[in-house]
Amino acid sequence: MERNGTMDNTEKVSVNMNIGTLSQIDLLVDQGFYSNRSDLINQAVREYLNTKQDKIRAEEENYDKWDFFWFMGIRVMLENELEAIKKQGRRKEIRGYGMLIIDESLDDLVMETISAIRVKGKVKCSDRLKKHYQL
């Protein structure tokens, strides 16, 4: 949790743009179409990603066929999911894109059931898990 009790689920991304592109963005911001540069860039990226949803879904389906726990976006690990892995009698790997959140109360169960954690993004967990999984 962050200072105000809410989750910080944004990341700063630095992008180099040529002056011509940036001047067009600034014009649209000054005309009131967007509140700032970030607002325009975020909307443009979301609209572009919407055009690629079929490719994203196809990739998600490929990951679902593998024998590891996969996610995209913000994912909170739940005790019942870890217990289900434990009942299978083997360990699984967690892979994903985005933010993985693991409550400290689950540390022992995570270390018992999860062989590795590979996340492109952020992992919010105890220092104990960070050290154990070299995060």
C-alpha cells in the first residue's frame, strides 16, 4: 500500500519524440482536447492496444496451455490458488506481465508451492520472498 492507502499501479515511462510530434501533442493539449501530454499519450496507447486485442488474446491462450501460473495486469495471489497447487503435489512457476501482489501472510505457502517468480513489471511482496526468489 502507498501512503494514502491506495495501490500505486502506475509506472513512469520515458519516451523520446521528435519536435514535430511533440508540438502537435502540445497544440491539442492547449486546445483543451487533453489535460496534458500524458493524458494524450495514454489514450493513444490504449486505443492502439485495442486494435491488437486479437493478438493479445491469442498469446494469452498460448500461455494457458503451459504448466505454470500465468497472468497479465494486476494479480493478487490468493491462498486458495496456492492451496490448489499444493494439493497437486508439485510446485509451479509464476510468470506474468504487470504487477504481482503477494500478502506476507502467504510467504510459507508460496515458498512451498512456487518454484520461481518471473514478472516483467513489479512484484509487491515481503523482503523474505524478494530474497528467496531473487526479485
